Amino acid sequence: MRWRGVNHVEFSVLKYEESVDFYDRMFGWLGYRSFWTMDIGYRSTYYIARFPLPHSYIGIQPAKSGGRLHHEDRATGIHHIALWARNRGEVEAFHRNFLMANDVPVTEEPAEYAVYAPGYYAVFFDDPINGIHWELAHIPRLPGPRAWWRFRRAMKEQSARHPEWRGAGMQQAMRPLPGRDRAARRRPEASRNGDER
């Protein structure tokens, strides 16, 4: 069973030095550390929450082509990436003391998104140089009864909007995936249609 999640994510960025400055300040505010800011193989800068323990990290490197991203276009690629917040207070403080203080474009103010998970609280924003869309989110380990009630109500409302769903919203959300033996085989309908899903 997987227990660490994503190993790392890397972004190609415009104006590399300016981007490094922005991400140094952003990740520094959140308590991350930077490592491997060296030119071994290619220029890169990495940020990690817990160093040196193996943990997910985020890297940036100079872009060779392309332009500024616009997440609302929903073009192929990463739509946004979410970072963990310690609590709601950190989401609020980050919004007030980093995003607003640095005129970083906020696309969605800090709010509870009850439909995502009980107590889910987040702020969404864009990297002002590259347009990469980010989220800082907190999900409590032990949500209170009110958070559970809001979550259940939000899921019930979504279920009512989707009559095509079979069963409750959470039954729809938690789908079984094929195991290793089945995942390794190509689906017959995919090979007939030339579709490599």
C-alpha cells in the first residue's frame, strides 16, 4: 500500500531568477526548506517541507518555450497544486500576510469547501510570474460534528443535482481500481478503438 503520495512535481518557469525569488519567499513563509539549487544536469531549485526525511517536494527549472498559464482555460497540463496547511489559522495568515501583502492574485478567498471533505478550508491563488495555480488547504485529522454535518449536507445537495449517480455521493466518489494483475493488461475495447487509456 502506498503511504507517501506524490514523490515530487517540477514546473518549467518563465523568468527563472524572478520565479526563484517569488517561490523562495512563498515557501519560506510556509516553513519549507530549499535544496539542490545547483546546475547539475540542468538548472533547478527544489522546496521541501521536511528535510532530510523523504517527503514530497516541488521543483522549478527554466522554461525553454511556452508562455504564461491561465488556469481558467483548463488547457492540458496541471490545473493546480495544493499544499498542506497546519490549520485554518495558517490559511488565513498566509492569505493576509503573504498573498495580500505581496499583491499575489487570489482567485478564491479563504473559505470552507465542505463538499471536498469535512472541515476542508483553503485559499486559491496564482503565481504572478508564470500563472501557475496554487492552493493552500487544511483538512482536519479529526473533524468536529458540525464539519461532518456540513459535509453530509453538501454531499446530499450534490447528489440531488446528479440523478445519474448510483447511490450516495461518497459511494460515487470511492471507486475501486484494478489491481496490479488487471492494470497491467490492456482493456479490449481500448485496443479495438486505438485508445491507449
